[in-house]
Amino acid sequence: MSSQMSQKEKLFFLLFTLVFFCLSVLIVNTVTQVFVAKEINYKKEEIKGHLALVRSNIEAIIFKDTYLADSLATVVTLDPAFAIKNWSMIAGKLVQKAQYVRNVGLAPDNIISHIYPVAGNESAIGFDFRTKPEQLKTVLLAKELQGVYIAGPLELVQGGVAIIARYPIFSDYPTNLDYWGTVSVVIDYDKLLDKSGIKYFKGASISLRKHAENLTNAGKIFYGDADNFKQPDVEYPINLPNGKWELGAKVDMKSIGNMMLTQRILNSLGGLTAILAYISIILLYRNYKYAHTAALHDELTHLPNRRFMMNLLGRTVTKGDDKALFTLLNVDLNDFKRVNDELGHEAGDELLRHVARQLKEHIRATDIVARIGGDEFIVILEGITDEAMAAHVIQKLRYQVEASALTWAGKQLHPSLSIGRAIYAGQKITVKQLLSEADQAMYAEKQKRKHADWVI
């Protein structure tokens, strides 16, 4: 192909190749990065949704059991003596209804005097909160808030770690100036983590900490790694009665998959696609070059052929373009069969080439001439819609072609033409009707010139 290409075509081909592959690299990289980023974001959003469920589970567990315990604190507030006398029954009902309450303690003057259940919690009876500053702070915070305060996770005297809901009891409710003591509802910390789903969560590393607004242990991380709060992918507040925790998490990229491998695979597939597309374009171009010459041009005269002319007329006439005005000429050689019969087909072919050259030579640069088959030609006279002007051009064209003789084997051949016309001025008409009108006009003229002879 390169040997048949002009220098201009070679330069265009080189530039096209360079631009094509530069654009291909850019497009493949962009598409790959967009796809990978979209996939990562999709996975992150999916993980965020699961983390939101973990947060909701923690909130639901703590709120449910603390509000169940609120009824116990109310009973103690209304009648401490009755509560102490019926402690096992009242506390037992609470523990039975709650899902995650481990035990309940009653501490007049901040010393635990009663606990339920007793079994396994014996060491807590008689515990004085004033001996443990960390726990005392939470009792005093509840007293200051005059409402429930969620403390912990804290180490229990009897062993283990728990979340404790502290309820301050005042003997002069609702004035709340005479502090009586506290009710402590111990929520199983490990069971809370299990049921919330945080322990077995896959796809992210999770941490929990006290909110900075808390008056004690502000910002203290009690679950997970502190690094999870350094530019976290997810950060959710966990709302508690009279307080707040924070959940921070970083997405585990390994859980999303090997995005680097995916990116390399996509780049490879994109590169292969680009190469195949390039080869296809080159093959299509070669086929186009061949088809353009073979399918749209007449092999004998090298003029545009019938297909070319029908496409051209179809684009113009079908859409009714009132700006594309023209006169269509149907040109036919008279007695062409006689030339073939008497002088041979070679002479006939040469005469067709001669007439084609003359027609092309004597029309304007804006006009078009095509051979549509046999001894028929079509001429498009651009911009001419006036009958008188069209007749003048036809007369002049006929004279010039017929005046030009072809010398063949020592003999002079003077062509004779029959020309019919049809004018297109933007009217609604089909290509078939337009050609038929020109064809009928040509045959009408042929009848007038029926006995015209070839001068030999």
C-alpha cells in the first residue's frame, strides 16, 4: 500500500497513527482509572452501609436496655424502702426482660448494698465507689446530669468488662437536691459487641472512642486501633442517652480485591482493543479506497457512475433542499449500436471515452457528468433552473461535442447526441420521477433525430 501512497497521504497516515495511539493510551488509562475508582467507591459505599448497620445495632442495644432499667430507677426514687424490701422481684423482672443486662446493683450513699443476681457477683456487695476514682467519676456525672449516664467500658470488681448505665436517685424528686444513691445497670460488653456485628466485620478496621464532648475520658479509644481515626474512610456518631461515642473505620483495600491486577488486565485488554481497532481502520481505509474507485466510478471512462449519481441525487432531492437547484440532462448517443456493429466494440469504447472527455471539458467546474450505463450520460448543471438558460446550455454543449470528431482507423466519427432535461427547483419529487422526466424528454428528442447519421 505504501508504494501507492502519495507523500501527502503518507504524512497524513503517520500523523493519524501517532494521534490514534496517543488518544488510545489516554482513553484506555482514563477508562481504566474511572472503572477502578468507581468499583472502589462502590465497595466503600457498600461497606459504609454495613458499618451504619453496626452503629444502629449498638445504639438499639444500649437504648433498649437502659430504658427498660429506667422503670427500676423510678421505683427506687418513689419508694427506696419498698425497692430494697422487694429487690429480688423488681430487679429480677428487669433482668428477665432485658437481653444484655448482666446484673443490677443498688448503692445507697454510693455503696453497693444489693445486687441481682447475687450468684457470681458476691464480691461487688459492699463495694464503695469512693475507693475507685474511675467509677466514682461516672456516678458523680450521673448525679450532675440528674439522669442516666452511660459509663464504660469499665473493669468490674467481680471481674469482666461492662457498659454501665448509672441512674442517680434523689429522695426529694423532682427538686433533686437530696442525693440518696445510685442504681447501676451492668450491660454485657462482649455480648453487645457480638450482637452488633463489630467483632466479625469484614472489609474494614473499626475503632470506637468516647466523644470529645464527654466530660470524662474524652476522646479515649476503647475498641480498635487509634490509627483508624486518622483520616478515616468512615466516621459515624453513636448516640447514647446523655452522651455519644464515635465509630471510625478504614476500609481494608484487600477486601475490595486486587485493584492493581484489575487495572493491569484492563489496560492490557484496552491496548489489545486499540491495536485491533487500528488494524480494522487501516483495512477499512484500504477497502474504502478500492471500493470508492471501483464502486463509484465507471471503469471505462473514469467518470462517476450510476451509483454515485443516484446517491448524489438521493441526498439532494429526497430531503427537498430548496437551495440545491439544478438542471438534470439525460444524454444519449444516437445510433451507437451501429458503431459497434460496423467498426467493432473497441471503436465503440473509444468513442464513449471521447464523448466523456468532451462532456467533461465543456461543462463548468461546478457541474457534474457521469456515465450511468451503455451509451447514456447524466449531466448536473448546478444552479440552473431557467428553461431558456437550460436550453441555451444544452444547445451549446451539443454543438461542441458533435463538432469534435474522433479519428478511428483513418475515419472521422462525429457523435450525435439526444439530450433531455428535467429541472429541480426544490419541488417535491422523487429521484425516479426526475430521471423519468429527463428520460422522456430525451426520447422525444431522439425521435426527432431518428435518422441522424454518424459521419464516417
